[in-house]
Amino acid sequence: MDVVTSGTVLGARPTDGPDQVSAILGSDFAENSLSDHSMWRDYGLVEFAWVRESPDHPWAGHHFSLQVHRLSYGGGGGRIVNKAIRERYGRFDRHLRSDKLQRLLGNRGVCLEDVPDANAPAFRLHWQPASQVSVMVLRKRERERARRRGTVLIGDVYRISSSMTAEQVVWNRARYGGQDAQGVVRQARG
């Protein structure tokens, strides 16, 4: 998918409103809300989230996430992968390997940067500055759990999300790691 390089899902941006996203991904979704101020729609593999000041204000796009780990439960067919995405890209494997994704991106001249994260050491977070997309990879299991269906393997991409700003990367690096955080902001704005 071009999500990592474009920062969009079939052209739907993380800042698009609910109607714009549904015009692209279709009307087959589950809508969820914890309050009058936030909402997300689950399109199977993809979730889009919105926020608003009050019920009188319009929804503002907040982020999207590709819940790649769900592929291990149902593969590339059925209800896991949205019809519009399946029509564009075909079937998906049950696992998206991080090394394969990085190799494919590298062939296009796109690199992912490591970003320290609160989910370490179980997960590793990567970031693509131009598209502001983050990629979370399962690195190790803290404890094994019995599962009835699907298993995410070490080295699998767990989730791909947008948008992760340079400021968020700076914050993560200051909080969870010791890399040159200010250099990242200068480079990303470059």
C-alpha cells in the first residue's frame, strides 16, 4: 500500500471529515463514540477518528490507523479488508513483515526512522517524516497468550498510523530516548 509514502488511504487524508472518508471507503463501517467530542469509524482493516469541540461543531479529522494485526485473523479476504481497498490492491497475506515493508520502501528511496516509544520493548516504532506515518512492529512478546484465532508474529507490522508530527517525535525522543530530537524537527521542516 502507498499509505506509508502518501499518508493517505486511497486518497482519504487523516484530516478529512466522516462524509469524505465514507465517500472513498464506502458505507460498510461500525461507528463508535465514547463521548459527544470523539468518534471513530471501523472499516475493518482501517479506522478513522474525529474530534469536535461540542455537538454544535463539525467533526475534524484526527488520525487513521491500519490495524494490520487483524490480517492474521482473517487473511486478505472477507470482512477484514474493506471492499474498496481489496478492489484496489487485491488480497492481503496474513502477515506483513517489517523487513519486507522496509525493503519495498527502500526500493522507492523511502526510509523509516526509529522512534523511542512507551510500548518498547514489546514493540518498535518507526516514522516516515515526509508522510508523517508511523509503523509499529511487534518486537517481542512479554508473555504468551493462548489465542483461538490469528497470531501476530515477531517482526510483523502491527499497525500503521497517521499523522505523527515532528513535534510528537521530538517528545517521544525526549521522553523515551536520547537521540538528537531538535535535529529531527529541523530536518522534517527542512
